[in-house]
Amino acid sequence: MYDSLINHYTQLLKPIFPPDADFLSEETTEDAIIIKVCWYLGSDPDRKHKRSRPIKIIIPRETIEDHNLENDSDRKNADKKIFNFVKNKYKNFNPNHDFPQQEVPPAVEWIISSDLI
């Protein structure tokens, strides 16, 4: 069940991010779906493979259940709200960081709560 939901949310949100962004399902549990997003920055000539600060998009189980209970029209409306929420977060997100090459910068968490949809 979660595989199809992960795919749904990934496909929904993919257009917001750079074309080469990686979407990884991370720590998916019974309590939440967590999708990690990061991409190559291409802004540091000394580190051509430098990645963005990672983003963890967290969709709690309650949100998933509320989203699945709605009729088709309401689900599409909820998808629009989720898309716009992430799009607005992305607009204000600075993917750059000064962490050394051997360190992974901490992920920024964006939680999609039931209140949102």
C-alpha cells in the first residue's frame, strides 16, 4: 500500500524541484511516509558533486488516512493544497550550505499535516 502512496506523492511533488532531484523513500513506517529530496547544486566549483541540503517531506499516517477517505474530487483538491504547500516552502528554501564534504547537512523537515488538507 505504501509503495503506491510513495509513488503518488513523489509524482505529485516532482515538478516543484530541479529535474535532477533524487526522491528517496526514507524511514517509511506505519506512522508516516518520509520522502527525502536532494539534488546537485552545481554552484561550487571546488565541489562539483556538492548536494543540496536534504529535505524530508513527512506525511503522517493521519494525513494519509484522511486523504484516502475523501472522494475523488476532494482528493484532487487535497493534492493541490499539498502541492502548493510544498511549492511555497521550496520558494523560501535555501539549498546551499557550508558543511564540509565529509559531513551531511541536517535535513530540513516539512510536515504535511491533516490540517493542511
